[in-house]
Amino acid sequence: MIKLICFVTRHPELGIDEFHERWSTDHAPRVAANPATSGRLLRYELNRRKARDYKRTETPYDGVAMQWYSSWNDFVVMLSDPAYAPLMEDEQTLFDANGLMVLFTEPERVVIDGPKGPTKLVCGFPRRPGTTIDEFREHWRTGHAAVNRDTPSIARHILRYEQNERLDRDDERTDCPFDGVTVQWFASAGEFFTMATEPAYETVVAPDEAKLLDRDRLVWLLTEREQVILG
């Protein structure tokens, strides 16, 4: 199984509410019901950006789509199926084609196995310059995961924590800077911001991030709990 994660930006002619209404009630259900996706698209989730998070202007994205496929080939065949063409046409008026960031990952790895809360952090991780992909993955899986999981004042805010590691074959694309995507659930947006102001965040987590990440290219947004379209 593989996973597609796409950070999406709405078409410039669409307002925020208009975009989210059309994405969640029209486009996404049509994707799930399309003959080209039948038996290929196993699960489909939408993650709508929280209204509060729109106050941050450094992140252009409106949300994140997550899709699961049984194989890379199933995804490729789906896109080439003539039945999928109307969906691609609809995407041209729904999304900003220059504002999409797509990567393919392995199935999610669970670090903190807890419940999914109403607030979700989705964070695209680019590795620090000079770090190999193997070095990044090893530190992310072990050192960085442990820093979040095993620091009590940090972990108490996180309900659930998953890591999504980019597929080896997808690394050949240079149009996406992310080497993986972290997903964490919180009881509220306030819990997330409280976590970020914990003393241990500055003394333990942030220094470890500096060893792991290119923070100038890191992208994060807070979303509502995922809307399951399929699966």
C-alpha cells in the first residue's frame, strides 16, 4: 500500500468557504464514485484548514488531501483511465495548479497510538542540507520520535502522532522539498499552541528539529479532524 499526500491551494477565483464547500461536497464525492477509482482508491480523507489558522499568512495552503492506493501502478492506471478525465477538468477550476504540493509516502508509522482529536497538525518535513535521506529517516524514526513521545510536558498535549515517510521511488521528483509528513492530533488548537510554548519545546524539541530539518522550507498547517470520503 502507498499513500498520496497533497497540500492544496484553492483556485484564485474561489473564496475560502466556497472552495471548501465545493471540495468536500462535490469534487471529493465524485472522485470516490468515479469508475476509474473503483478498486484502486482504497481510502480518501480531506483535511480542511482551521479558520483560526488562516490568520497565518506564511502558509498558502487551504488543506491537505490524503489518499491510499494498493500500489503505485493502480494510481498511474487510474489517472490514465478516460473516466477520470472529467475530474481532472474539474480540478483546474477548483485548485491553483501552481499551489499544489504532492508526495507519495509509505503507510503511516504510529509513534503515539492514541485517539484522533478535533485538531490536526499536518507538517511537511524537508531534511537539513548536508543530511542524507538515510540519515534523516533514521533520526526521524528514532531520535526525533522519542523526543516528542518521551518528553512528558510535550507528549501530554499530543493525542496521536504519525510519521509518513516518502517513497524511495518518489524521491526522484525535485518539485517537492518534503522527505516526509508528520501528523499529530490535539484536543484543540489551544493545546497545540500551549505545547509549542512549553519550556521543553525550546530546550529539547527545537534543538533536535534544527539537527533534522531545513526549517526555512518547513510547512505546517492546523486542520479540522479529517473528513473521510472513502474507506
